[in-house]
Amino acid sequence: MAVTPVPTESADTLIDWLALCHAPGAGTATIHRLLDSFSGPASALRASNGQLLQLGLKQPTIDALRRPDERLIARDLEWREGPDNHIITCHDPAYPALLLQLPDPPPLLYIHGNVGLLSEPQLAMVGSRNPSGSGQQTAVDFARHLASAGLVITSGLALGIDAACHQGALDVNAPTIAVMGTGLDQVYPARHRELAQKIAEQGSLVSEFPIGTAPKPGNFPQRNRIISGLSLGTLVVEAAIRSGSLISARYALEQGREVFAIPGSIHNPLARGCHYLIREGAKLVETAQDIIDELGSLAGACTPLPAAVEETTRPHQLDEEYLQFLDSIDFDPTSVDQLVERSGLTPAEVSSMLLQLELSGYIASSPGGLYNRLKNKG
């Protein structure tokens, strides 16, 4: 059920909202049931025991509403006092309109950074936590082009494709949004602390989870519905058949949003999730312009891209020996033995040239001693 914003001069206070959301057993569905049944959190907190039992609340939850945990509430309020920290409710005019269309929009959003950015045209970009070298580069390239075109790149700060998408947007000094599965006082994974700081400076960190929430496995699928819910569409860059990225794609379909997928090699297990989505009706994309063409009418801020992501010109700055060797390397993972056979070079010569090509960004290494060419290098 969609939620309609109400004026901020409502008698409800943020403390009332926090008391409601911190009550054990009061999940998103229960809170919206209370909001639909009463005029707001303050009225719900004053409801009789019988009324709350009739709505399906258990007695421990009702007891918690009667005696809110002041420590947890104080922790959230103290966090909000920090620079660029915000807590908005689903009745706040600043709450993103697309998210309100969800059947279960988060009652509260914790935001570190630019609140207004959440209402800008966004594209969700998701994928494997253990991508191939080419998949990671594809994510960076698409994010750079799409962010330059005016779309805000939204992802989940996870390892692999998520981080590459955020970085691609940052590379062109564009804003990006990271939706997190923890409280905003934490960064998960911890190695992305610096990345999270850069995202907050140029964009926003967002969570529906209260301050102090640890990274529990169940939080991340729940987080995915916000990633897709904020966005006009979801692009899956590279994903295995059982990838969590397919959860985001499923949410996007259920929310009536566009789903895009980048195809890959039939030999790459990380392409199978994208191929499955394409068979199920996701739009196959080969360039960032494909997405702009599809979303252009919905995202008025977007302008045509100056060039497609795919670039077919041969890199000219390599000497002839390296150019010939580069032609021996497939876009699919290629073994050193195959390269020795194709090129006629010795294993030592191949290893030396592979190192130089990788350092120059022309190829990427993959687990198992495999190498593949990268796109857009020239």
C-alpha cells in the first residue's frame, strides 16, 4: 500500500517514530498497519491494548510500545546531531517519491549526505562480489558514462561490482548513493570505509536500519528492495545464477521498474545470472546508450552520451609486437598455455608481456592463471 506524505507540522515527533520502529516485533508491515489504522505514531502509541491486539500485535510488542527503549532512541537522536546526518519519515515531504510506491516502504530512512539526491533520477547497478576482471571494468565504464549522462548510480557498497559502480561515478565527480545493510555508524565491509567517506562527500549513504545495527545476513536482501525501489531501473552487470543480485532484479520487476542485463561469455559462470534474466524478459544491453535510450523519457536530467561504451578501435600506443600479442588474448578467460601456442613465444616472453599489458590496463587477470582483454582500452 502506497504511503501519502503528510505535512511536517503533524503532532507526531521523531521520538514517536523511533519508539514505534524500535519496538521488538514491530516490523515494516506491522508499522504500516498501525499507521493505516491510526492518524500517526503518536496515536498508535496511545492506542488501547485491545486495539493493538486486534491488529495482530503480540503482547511483548505492545509492552515495548508502552515502555520504549530510551537508550536506543537517544542513540539515534545523538547520531542525527552529527554533520550531514538526517532521519526522515515516510510522512516527510523529503521522502523519495519512488520509494513511497513500494508496498512496504521503510518507515524511517537514516541518511548521511545529500537528502535531496534520493529524489533524483537513479539507476541501480548490482552484480557479483567476486567479478571477473572484465566484469569489474565493465561496471566502472558503464557507471562513468551513465553518471556523466545525469543518472545517479545507486548500489550497495558490497565488494566487487557494487564498489566498482560507486567508484565509476566518483571518477567523473558525479554523486552516487550507497544503500547499506547496517546502521550508518558502521561500514560493511570495513575495507570500504574510505570509499564510504567519498560517497558521503559526493552523494549519500542510506539505511533503514537504526544506529548500532550490525551486518546480519538477513539485512542485505531487505536492503536490496531499497536499492531497486529508489531507482528507475536496475542493471545487473555480472552475476552467478544464485547471486543476490537476482534478488534485486526480482524486486525491480515486482516494483514495476526496468531490468537490464549485460550478456557475457557462455563459458563464464558469472554470466549465467544475466543470461537467465534476459531469458525472463530483462533488456539486453551492450552499451550505456542502450539504457539512456530506454530511460530517457523517465529521467529528464539525462542527456545523450557522447559515445557508446563499446570501443572497437585498436590501441595505437602499443608497439607492433604487443599489438600482435594482444590479438592472441580473448575477451573470455585465456590460459598462458593457449597464449604460448597461439603466439609462438616462450612462456617467459608471454609472462613478461602479460605483466606489462596488465599494468597498462589492457588486460585483466582472473583466478586460475587466466587472462582476458578489457573493453574500452585504447
